[in-house]
Amino acid sequence: MGITSPSFTGSSSGDMEGANLSEVTEFLFTGFPKLQDGGLLYFFPLLSIYTFIVIGNLLIFFAVRMDTHLHNPMYNFISIFSFLEIWYTTATIPKMLSNLISSQKTISFIGCLLQMYFFHSLGNTEGALLTVMAIDRYLAICNPLRYPTIMTPRLCTQLSAGSCVFGFLILLPKIVWISTLPFCGPNQIHQIFCDFTPLLHLACTDASMILVQDVVHALAILITGLIISVSYIRIVIVILGIPSAEGRKKAFSTCAAHIAVFLLFFGSVALMYLRFSATYTPFWDAAIALTFSVLAPFFNPIIYSLRNKDTKDAIKKLLCPQKVFNVRGR
């Protein structure tokens, strides 16, 4: 399925080295349950989660954009992060939903490359943005007097744009390289979406390149995670030194959501991409993949809205503007 028959050029056995290998035109996902095994039962919960992710993040994005009280660097970064989450999940979940109700759980070679590119580019952009958010909180809490002059609207825009440019450009060489590799079978991807390591294991090429890309991926995760961790450790130390209990509580509340999102996102990503030669069972592979591709985006709107009074008020104002005006008028 999806593999064309071998075709050879040349008239002698000596020409066999220049022969065209069997070419894989599509890949088969093996990480999904079959319909007769209850695959349809997973469809509706996943559809509900995806709907909640899209609606929840859209509410946060528009609430922040339309409320002038939230036009500051922290909420600007939160709104951009929420907007990215919509597309981050859209890169994989619709195809997952399709595979759950389809007997042919396949994806074309080009589709696989595009899914990997957009999913990981958006993920890298979110990682860069989380780093920027950690630095922003560090400046706001550890250097409050200089914060307004450092984190200007112009710098805020540059950091947001820079995160997007970095996220989408850093993977282009890798995707172009993978597109040139020969895939001559098998074509079964033991995962629920296209990912680098499962795909590279199917390539008819030197396996040492897989280790190289694992090391590069791991270094990027470790460096980003280290910068964010150091920033929040310094923040916690400064907060603990605040003499007022009310001041400590307020400072912690502004950082709690950021730390929770960081731990959820990077924790699951680290489990998947910092294992090197370690292997998981197909069940745990799929479970970890679901954590950072579905569950982390699912909890982000909850963390940023329910734990933040300003965001909740902005969402209420967005949903019930007339009611808010009436209350203020009284």
C-alpha cells in the first residue's frame, strides 16, 4: 500500500546501483485503534477537546486584544501564544480525527512533510515565546524600575516576530534534507502523527543521521528549558524576599500560570525527545505524544483564564458586553 513497484534503468547488472528504488508515496499510521476495537469511541472526546482548544484560545486572544487594560507585554505574549496553540493543534488533530473514523489511516509523503514542518515549527515558536515570557517576568519582578524602559512596545513586537521567524526558519533545512531521502519501504509509522524519528527510521539511508538530529533536537530543548528554569528560579528567590505576604502572593499569582504551562509543555516534550536510545512501548509513545500535542494545549486556556482574574474579566466583557456596561452604569 502506497509503495510503487521497483523500476530499474540500464541493461546490465552493473547498472543496478543506479536503479530507482521502490518509492513510498504514502505512509500508514499504526498508532490508532481499529474501528472494531472502539476507535470511534475516541473520536468524540478528541473532537470535544479540539473544539474547546480552538474556542478557548480564540476567547483569550480576542479578549486580550479588545481590552485596553490588558495591552501590556505579558498579555500580548499570552494572546500570541493562544493564537499559536490553535494552529499547533490544527496541524495534527484534524488528521487524527480523520484516521479514527477511516479504514485507511494513511498520509501522503508531502502531507507528512508538511505536518512535521508546521507542527514542529509552531512548537519551536511556542518554545521561543515561552522563553521570552520567562525573561519578561524576570525583568518585571527582578528589575521593576527599569522594566518599562526595557520592555517597550517596539521590543515586544520584535521579540514576538523574532520567535515566529526563528520557529519557522530553523526547521526548513531539515525538512528539505528529509524530502531528498530515499524511502523504499516499509511505510508504517508507529505513531499517531508524522514525527522526525519514526519517519527517519523508514528511510533507506545511513542511520547515524538519526542520532545527529536527536542530538540537535535535544540541545535546543535543553538550552531553552535551562534559560526558562534559571529565569523562574531567580524570580522565586526574589519573590521569597518580598516582606509583604500580600506582595508575595500577587507576585506568585502572575508567574504561576507561566510556570504551569512551561512544566506541562516542556515536561512532555522532554519525555519524547530526550530519550535517545531508550524505547517505549507503542502505548506509551502514543500517550506521551498525546500529552504535548493535545493535553497541554487543552489545559493552557484553563490555566490562563481560570487562574487569572484580569483574563476572566476580559472574557466576560467580550461575551457579555451589554451586561458589563449595565453593571458599570449603575
